[in-house]
Amino acid sequence: MLAGAIRVALLILGAVGLSVALPPQPIAAQAYTVNQAVNTFYASRRNAPLWLRAGADSSAARELIGNLQRASLDGFPNGPTFALQAQALLGRAQAGDPAALRAADRLLSAAWVLYAQALQRPPAAMTYADKWAAPRRDTPYDILARAAAAPSLAAYVRTVSTVNPLYAQLREAAWAQLQTTGGPVDPRVVASLNHLRFAPFQHRYIIVDSGSARLWMIQDGRIVDSMKVIVGKPSTQTPTLGSVIYYATLNPYWNVPPDLVRSLTAQRVLQQGLSYLSSRGYQVITKYGDQAELLNPAKIDWQAVAAGEQTVAVRQLPGPANSMGHLKFGFANPQDVYLHDTPEKNLFGEPNRNLSNGCIRLEDARRLGFWLLGREPATDSSAPEQHLLLPQPVPIYLTYLTAHADNGQPTFVDDIYSRDFQDASEAASVR
């Protein structure tokens, strides 16, 4: 990749008339794509500069070069090489070389495209259950066109390079430590940055981290609120995915997972009788969903259910003991996990909150509901499953981090899911 980046830079320098010697190796297809995009972009603006409109001393160029210097943390290991090349050309430009000024501008444009593409590359571990949650992937030309249209190019570079506030905090902490110690960067930091490198285009979204069991509400690039959550046990892990919340559900049923119906509910019925169901507000139904029909629990062979020879669906009616609490936030995903309230508030005082079957229990569901809805999450009806449509859909991202930033320093939590297997050479290359 390093050789490829250098070849890109040499191509661009050659395109503006500087004498360079191209290496004999074949140029990667990506290099052609970037080079063609840069050439087309400058042709469309009659070769007017983008980064150095007022000369070699440019706040936008300084902002980009600063980002390129630390771009190894962003998954763009060639960034420091581009930064050095740009600084060398700018030195020549300040000495009065107009060709170097033109070359520096094009070099910075090529570096910006490659850097932006690295930031837009989705985390390998994340899947998207709703396409509206997927980060934007721009073409090289569009990356340059967006930059050119920005009212302030320096501010635009700063905004794009932030990615999201959690990512920016961790990267800043890692960079500060790297400047002090010289590296290598802790592999957990590298892994967590890789997991966090997504930049939603919506101005409001939620991030849930199952590593630290915490949720953040993001609005206009800032963390506006945060709360503890309870996430899946190591045997029933909360997945990594992106989706979208469209509505809140008041007075939700709790649909008992089929494995719990077999291993717990059926066993308790056999031990305590049918009163176990009625005392806890359980109903036996034909299937989950709007088309469910009630079944007579006395006619169920609970011994067969416990043995896995017969299956039934069981749901719990809304009420104080309901495992969903008073409020639930569903979103599309193949694992059927969701955010929900819980009556067991004492569990949020536990240091280890990986206790659920995969779903995410909320420390304060009402507070999250107010933020999502813009009003109190309430309804006059006591009927089950009252859906309240959100004014705007809100993306949600479930991720897994073992590194965070705390007061400008990287901090770490246990790798409860054993997902942080990183190649030591990857971390060692980030210096």
C-alpha cells in the first residue's frame, strides 16, 4: 500500500510538469481511479486550486496535513508519507516555485480522496440490517466536489475527520499517547478504532457499546446524553450491527424466547403448576405477533415442551413485573434484539453488566424515549403494544469496544466476548 501511495503522488506530480521518475511496478487500479478523478476535477474548474487558493499558507492545507500525519490511526497508513510530500512541495512553493504550488494542491486532493475513502470504509465486523443506517460511500470525484462546495474547507476537513465523537475522543487520546511514548499503539485501541470507524450522515443517532455496556445519544456531532445498559452474556452475545429505530412501543408484551420456554417456563409449570403462568401474567399463544391466538395452557403437554418435543409460544402481559418494563424500542435485525426498559433497576449498579440474552436493557428508557420522540413517551391507552412513531427515524449502531478515552487518556475494559484478536504487526505499524 505504501508503494501504491507513492506512485499516486508521483503520477500527480508528473501531471503538472515536475520531473519525476515513475517506478517500473504496475500501478494499482485504485491509483488510476484517484488520478483520473483528480484530473477530471481540476479540468472542471479550469485548474483553479482547491487547497491553496490564497497561496502556500493555507489553513485548509494545514488541517489536512495534520490529519494525514496521524492517519495511520484512521486505517490509512500512507497518510504520513503524503503529509511529508505535501510539506516538501509547500516549502518549494513558499520559495517561489509556482509548479510546486500546483503540484501540492493536486497532491493534497489525491491524499484527501484516499483519506476520506479510508474513513468511509465500513467496519468489517458490522452488518447493516437497514440500508438507511449504512454510512455513505462517495466516489473519488464526489469526495472532491463536496470539499469544493464547503463554505469553509478547513472546517469541512475537521468535520469529516471527526467521524463520530467517540471515535474522535479515542483517536485523540491515542495520538497524544503516541506522541509521548513513540508507540506502538495498544492493539485494543487499534481494534476499537476499527470498530468505531463509521460516520452516519444523519444528525441524530445512537451508539451502544456492548464492551463497556453503555449507550450514547449523538446529535449534531456531539454526545448529548449517555446511560448504562445491560447487554448479552458471553454465551448470548449482543451482535454488532447498524439499523434504524422508527417507533417506540408502550406497554409491550414480553415474548419469551423459545429456548427459555423450554428450559425455564415449562420446568416451572411442571414444578409449580399452571398458577406459575397466571401469577406472572403469562399467556400461551399460537405464535408471536399480531396474529397470535390464545391457547389453553391446561391442554399443553408441558413435559413434551420441556423435553423439546413440542413447541409453544409464551408472552407476558404488560405490567410492573413485565421483563420489558413500560417501553421498548425495536429495530430490524436478524437476531431480534431490541432496546427495552426493565423492572430490575438494581442490576445497573453491577460492575459487569453482561447479563441478558442479547437484548439491551436501558437504565432510563423514559429519558431515551423523550429524546427520540421529542416529548414524554406516554399514551392514554393501557392496551398492550401501543406504537408511537418517531418524528424522524434514528439510526442505531451496536458495536464492541475494549478501549475508550477518559480525560484524554486511553482506558480499557475486559474483552468479555473474546473478539479483540488483532495481528500484533497491525498495531506495531501504528507509530
